[in-house]
Amino acid sequence: MIEQLKVKTINIAAMGTDSEKFCSDVAAHLTSSIGLSVFNSPEYVIFPGFCDVHVHFREPGFSYKETVKTGCDSAAHGGYTAVCTMPNLNPVPDSVENLKAQTDIIESDATINIYPYASITVGQKGEELSDMQGMAENCFAFSDDGRGVQSEELMREAMLEAKRLGKTIVAHCEDNSLLFGGYIHDGEYAKEHGHKGICSESEWKPIERDLRLVKETGCKYHVCHISAKESVELIRKAKAEGLDVTCETGPHYLVLDDNDLEESGSFKMNPPLRSEADRLALIEGIKDGTIDMIATDHAPHSAEEKSKGLSGSAFGIVGLETAFQIMYTNLVKTGVITLEKLIELLAVNPRKRFNIPLGTDYTVWNLEKKSVVDSKTFLSKGKATPFEGMPVQSECVLTVCDGKVVYKKIAN
């Protein structure tokens, strides 16, 4: 069994973690907690706990969509032991007091490791900087996710302050002047079905601007949920120039394109599903290392908020409970990437980039189990997924965080 663990945690060493010790610790914990013999079968594999740097747990302010507790349950069900929560909350964590409103709930209710973002601007309004210095000690990084910082001058100021504080700017890149009321990709589906489109330029133009500012300021910079081929190329070029830049994309952008759209709120997210050419560019980006990690942008909403079709529904889908299954089935089993590469994208690279410790967190999966995505089994309050009914192979059977079992499907 320990040999099997060594094979399946091959990339742990890349994080500066002793693979041998990690494997031994996991084997010992399995033996003492649930009985090692349960997993003496080739279909079971053990991975380091997954890490998602982009989730929305909605509390405080929107607990009808999700809570810290239900978000943690959802994450553990998907094999995640660490997540980073975005600041579009009420109150927005833009001050020491408002950030504490969030961290108090995390301290009380979290069952996995949660690292909260603080906002870049007051109220995420893009008008003045938040109390970045006051919050730096207790926040993960700074982001206005859900909204792009429109002012170049303000973004420069934010980058300079983040650099001084040793923090990363994590950017939602969206130029509001290029949206024109759009809500899906400005492609063939939008034209054929009479929908308002969002052009790719609304994403890549702000990335282009920010990369210029990174070069000027020397700030650590990470781009959220890239979806467009131009974004991939801009980041590839920036990395070649030696800029301290990383980025993420989501499972849905790697598997679906706007040809897969249906007239359902479960297919509405921001940025939107783009063209097949964009999807293929993203695939190349993860294969050549331009895209560093896969993040779900887990964004739960109520059933009512997602029931108004493509035009009227809220932006956002859930993703924590399907991410590994979708990626394993559609990318690993088809030979697009290796299993080791997938673990790099889900567990190793996010922790390495943002200095998130692993400890002995791990998750156990049955890679032979076949099923279909069924949102009724989700532990998240949100049920909107574009993968509903999709055949998948693999099933999470155990997740352990800080030595505690946080999700368990099988009996001892």
C-alpha cells in the first residue's frame, strides 16, 4: 500500500514536502483511523488534499446561497482540504472589522482549511483602496473578484501596496465598457439564439493592462478564471519575460464550449463558455504550463436565482464536488494529460504558488467507480451545474484534513 502511495503522490516533493514521510504518515493514519485493509485494492488511490484558490462560500451576508459549513462539506466531498474564499460578501472584507466578521465564522464553523481574501477596494466599488495594511496579517491575498478594477491608476496603487505588504493581487479581469449588457460568449450560439454576447476583449484587455503594471511595479499577480485564447497567449508571453505571474482556469472552460450551451441558468457563468478554439488554447495552456492551476470558481446561488434562463439567471455555477471527476474522465482517461499532471493542477501548484501548507491532508478515491453527475447528491446548497447527467468515472470515498475525517463514504 505504501508503494501505491508513493506512486500517486509523486509530485509532493515539488512542494518541498518529503514524499516518503508524507506517505508513511498517511499510511499510519489510515491504519489507525479506518483500517488500511479497506484500501488494499488497486482501484483505490490516495492523493494530497486538493486546494482551490477561488471559491465563494457566501457567508456573511448570503447564507441562503451557501454557508461556511455547507461550503466545507461540499469541498470535502470533492477531495478538497484547503480553499480560498472570495470577498463578495456583506459586509465586504475591506477593513479589519469587516474581515473579522468573516474570520469569526470560519473559526467557528470551518471543517477544512479556509484562507479568506480581502477586497482590493472599499465595498468592491473600485473607487478607493481598502485597508490593505490593516488586513494583511489576516487575509490570504487581495481581490475584487466579481468585479474588475476599472481604474489603471487605482490598480497601480493597489499593486504597489500589495508588493510592500508581500501579498498577491488576484485579479478578476473584466472591462465594463466592453460588456454591452452581454451574458454569454459573443459567438455563434448568441447570434443564432438572439442573446447578447460578451466579447473576449473584455477579458484580455484588462489582463494586457495589468501585465504592463506588473512589469512596472514588480507585484505578484494572479489572474482568475481565464477563458479566452488571447488571455493564454498574453500570460505565456509575460512568463517568458520573467514576470511574477500565474493564472487559473476552471473545469467547465476545459471541457465545454459555447456549442454546448443550453437555455438554462446552469450554463451561465462569468466569464462565459467561449469557443472551441478558446477551449483548445486553454488545453494547450495547461499542457505547457502557462496555466498553473485549476480552480472551480464555486459560486452557489438559490434555485430561484438560477431558474431564469441564460438572460435572467445569476452568474455562477457550483464546481467543488465535480472538479476531479470531470477532469479525470475528460482529460486523463482520454489521454489529454496524465494523472500526475492533474494532481499538480489541483493540489500541488496552488499550494506552491500561495505557500499553503499540506501537512498530512489527503483524499482517497475509487478510480474505477462509474456514475453520472447528479446534483441531488451535492452537499452544497447550490445545485446549478452544466455537467448534470454527464457520465463520470471516479468517486471520492474519504477526505482527511489536519488528521480529521471530514468526508467519508465507506464503512470501516
